Amino acid sequence: MSESVAVLGSLHMDVLVSAARLPTLGETLIGNDWYQTPGGKGLNQAVACARAGAAVAMLGAVGNDAFGDALLAHLESQTIGVNGVARVPGARSGMSIVVRTPDDYAAVVSSQVNASLTEEMLLAWSNTLSSTDILVLQNEIPETVNVAAAALIRKRGGRVVLNAAPARAFSEAMLAQTSILVVNAVEAGMMGADPVEDLSSAWNGCRKLGEQFGCAVVVTAGPHGAAWTDHMADYGTVAGERVDVISSHGAGDTFIGHLVAQLASGAQLGQAVAIANRQAAVFVSTPRTMAVAA
């Protein structure tokens, strides 16, 4: 199968603990249920994109350990191509510890093998990158690898969607290869936009970042909705949908996955943002089973 979307990014095993609130500094807090589930922004976005109907290939690395086995098995169960996921002998798979409350969460990520990706790995990914239309990137792997992969796909006329999370300083090389920049309210502020507190300020931030970086921009504002501009005089906002939020953890990755799947199917940016906004609302209001992954 030829995949229309390639996601280059992190693969982590997430260990989640539920608690009534987040602990304060120095506090040992008694939590409730815990479970482990495949994660990492790269894996999460690949899964969301595949579930939205796109043909997806995953590019990245896992350790030669039990977490690596589980991460690969999960990708395969979602019909995601894994030929581009390297098994690195002697390395540990990435993981994160997440404390989830009824209305918030906090996480600590240990990148491990994700931080050791190199440009030399592009040779193994060249066939995938030469046959896909959209490359999806995040900031959980080295930027040099992101830039090199983006340059390859842009050279053949493909598009690069960069979810700049977690926020970090941009290099000129990365900016030059970015087709669509997607950030949330916090990340938009860290990148130079005024505080994003509602849909109007999301649009102002979107416009400012578009002018600053010279690419299409999407700014998500949680329950308020999202704003977008394609840098070609076309722009708009989409209001948030009123739902009873069960958990917002993973909402951003769900948004990205549906956004990219729509773009891959030929939708315009505004159409894709509207559908992604709706699916993120469905996601945050849908119960997730607290079960221990194999």
C-alpha cells in the first residue's frame, strides 16, 4: 500500500495515573487507577490520522525492549505502516508519566531513543518520503532530522505540517520547509503572539504568526475553537462545540490527525480545520477505558 501521509516523530509508552488534583511541589499524593497506553505525539497523531481514513506510515525509532514490542504492535493494529520504525539495539524506548485529573493533566517525558534519531536514518525512509504527499512533524525529536526529512518531501512537491509542540526556537531552515504551522494557545504565546484567551485573540495570534513566519497557520484555542489562515488571503475561525469534557488529554493530537487526513483527501484548510475541531470535541467528551496495555 502507498501511504498518502508520513508521520515522523516520537513513540512513547505512556503510564497514566488518575488523581483528584495535581500534586504540589514536594508532596506525595495518593492517586487512583493507573494504566499504560501507547503514546508520543508522533504515534498519537499517526493513529488519529489513520482512524480518520488516511493511509499512514510511521517513521521513528523504538528500543529493543517490551515497550518497543507493544508500540509496534499497536501501530500495526491500526493498519499503520511500520517499515520506517527502527529497532535500536541497546536503546530504551521512550516513555512518559502522566498525572490526569478530572479537568487537567501534567506529564514528564523521557525521550530515550527518540532523542537519538539522526539524519543518516533518512536513507531508510527515502522510499516512504518519495511516495507520500504530506509529512507531519512535531518537536519531540531533533530538529535537524525534521529539517532534513522536510526538505526531501518539499523538493518533490509535498507539504509539511509542523505541530510545534513542545514549543522551541525555530531555525530558519525549519521555517523554510514548513507549509502549515499548527500550535495551541500556549505555544502561540511562546512563539510571539499576544495571549490567546478566546476565538478573537486566537485569530489575532494566527494572523501575527502567519505574517511572522510566512506560512499557513492554525491556532487552536481549546473550548473556544480554532483560527486559521492559509497565507493566501483566505482565513477564518471555527467556534468550539459545547460538550461535557471528560478529559482533554490527547485532544491536540486528535485535531492534528483529522486535520491532516482531511488535507490528504483534498479538503481546503478551512474545511479541514472545521472537521478537526468537531472531532476533537467528540474525543474530549468520549470516555476512555482505563485498562492496562499488554
